[in-house]
Amino acid sequence: MAARFFKQNSSSVFLIGTACLLLMLSFGYRSGFGLFVKPITDANEWGREVISLSLALQNLVWGVVAVFAGALADRFGNVKVVVVGAALYGLGMFLMADVSSALMLHTSAGLLVGAGVAGTSFGIILPAMARAVGEERRQWALGLGTAAGSMGQFAVVPVAQSLISEFGWASALHILSASCLLLALLAMPLAPYSGRQESHLSAIDQTISQALSEALRHGSYMYLLLGFFVCGFHVAFITVHMPAFLSDAGFAPEVGAWSISIIGLCNVVGAYMAGVWSGTFPKKNILVFIYLGRAVAIAAFLTTPFTLPSVLIFSAVMGFLWLATIPPTSGLVAVMFGTRYMALLYGVVFFSHQLGSFSGVWLGGWLYDNTGSYDAIWWAGIVLGVAAAVLHWPIREGPVTRLAATKV
């Protein structure tokens, strides 16, 4: 499919390539913040709840801003949103390198970076990619873009760890912040597929508020929204706390970086295949399988001895399931409501994801400081995984009445 598309649509190859590279960098940066938990905590003599709250705020701000960023992208175009997001992302990491108070950490790592990620990640880039390739290859593009983000997790996290080891954590953040300028440059080819230039017939006479109202009254959309909370809970908790969790278990700091990196590498395959399969099989069934698979993987990890092989196996299994939720989730949004307001409507679903992220990150730090263990949060993840599978089962995969009528 990919080779045939590139042969027939050479003008879109550059856009797809730059969009994937943009997602690699944006997702790669934020996937590495777990590496800074112990260094920043030790340098300031804080408990882990402080930085956990900052990174939890980052996820919450990401979710809140993503809704508005999606609406702005649909109205004014994706490029302007990405450029502003890249500037906030870089400024947040730059200020994060010189934190001396909890408030400064919350402002830099939490507010600024959270807003920056919202303007440069999946909710803004994937809709442009979906428009660029057309409906027949939409799921492939969504899978490819998600896989690119995972490749960033695989490629950037080890680089960040190397920078920390070579130059120290503060200088590493300065270097990463400077590289954020690339995000703005990579956004430029997205302009022809900005939301404001979309003229899909299904969107005629529908305003942003009408699109949002229609979605929030749709039962399947609400199930999707509630279920995506669990994805955020799992992903954010593991991304932030896995390095410290493994260090507490006696592993070298590099093992934590390897774990996050392996998750990213395996999800390159998992996310891409989820995109491909979402074009063939019911998307809700794929999501049910993913959430149940996560619950089983976490349970197996907790009930077996912690060894290097068990850590690597768990990381690989979780990696195949990691962001594999995004292609079928974003694909369901597009199927239900079309692509005209996809950035906004996916942004609302993603806000639920980030509420889960906030809960997983903050509760992880709070429970650790108060109990000395992450056990409770791990077991909560198992229960939530089963609950998410149940929530996705009744979803109806089809267009709303307004869209269905235009296809008759």
C-alpha cells in the first residue's frame, strides 16, 4: 500500500515525510522526561510528588490546550498552531533546566511544555495527514504517523540519556530545547492540508459549536471518550515512573532508558499494524483487544520476579500495544463525523486521555511518597484496562445521520 501510494502521489511524499519527522521529535522529547525525575528531584531535595505533579500538569495542560489547538487548526490552519507550539515547547524545556522552586517547575515542565506538546503532536498533525491521502488510505496514514511518534520514543530517549550522562541533566535540556526550532520548520509543508482549506461537503453549514454539540450527543463518541482515559493512565504512568521504578528495584539507570526505548521501538510495528488492521477489521474490536492485552501484560509483569529479561519482555509487549490505540480511535472519530472538524473532535477525546495521564502520573508519585511503593497504581491499571475493554464493546462504527445522508 505504501509503495503504491508514493508512486502515484509523489507530491505528497514530502509532506508525509516531514510530518512523520515532526511527530518523531515532538513525541520523542516528552517520552524522555521520565529520565529527569531522579536528577531534578535529587538536585532540589524534593519528594517525587513535586515533579510528578509537574508532569501530571503537563499532561493535563496538553489535553486542555489540545481542544483549543484543534479548533484553531480547523479554523486558521495547522502550521500556525505548530509554530506557536514549538516555541512554547522549547521555552518550557529551557526554563526547566534552571528550576529552583516547585512553582518554576510547574510553570516550565507543566504549563509551557504541556501547551507546546499540544500544538505539535498527533491531534494537530494526524488530521492533515488524513486529508493528504484521502479516505481510502486514511487508516494507513494514521498508523504511519503514530508509528513515527513511537520511533521518536525509540530514537530520542537514548539520545537524551546520553546527553545527561555526557553533559549533565541541565545542559541536556538546553540542547533539546534548541532543537525544538526544527518543529516549526517541519510544519511548513502541512499548509495545503490545513483545516481551514477543507471543503468537504459534509461540513457545509455546520459550525464548530454545532460539530461539538453533535459529537457530545453521540453515544459511541462518549464511550470512546471515556475509554481513552485509560490509555492515558497507562502510558503516562509508565513513561514517567518506569525509570525510577526500575532504579528502585536495583537496575542501572540505563535500563529505564532501554525500557522506554524498547516500548517505542515495538510500538513502531504495533501502531503501524493497528492502522493497517483498522482499515480491514472493526476498530472497536481492535481497541478491546489492546486494552485487555495491557491488563494481562501488567498482571504478568507484577506476578513474576523482576529480572532484566522480564523487564525487556514486558517493555516489548507493552510497546506493541502502546500507541496502537491512536489509529483506531482517531479513525473512529473520522468515520463518525468526517475530517472537517477532526482536529477539534479528536482533541476532545484526547482531553479525556490526558485526564487519565494526569491521574496516572500524579497518583504514581503521591502513592510512592505515602506508601513507598508503586504496587497500588500498577493494580489500578489492570482494573482500568478491563473496564476500557468493556466500554469499547458497544461502540457503533458508522457515520452520523448527517454524513450517512450525503452518501445515499
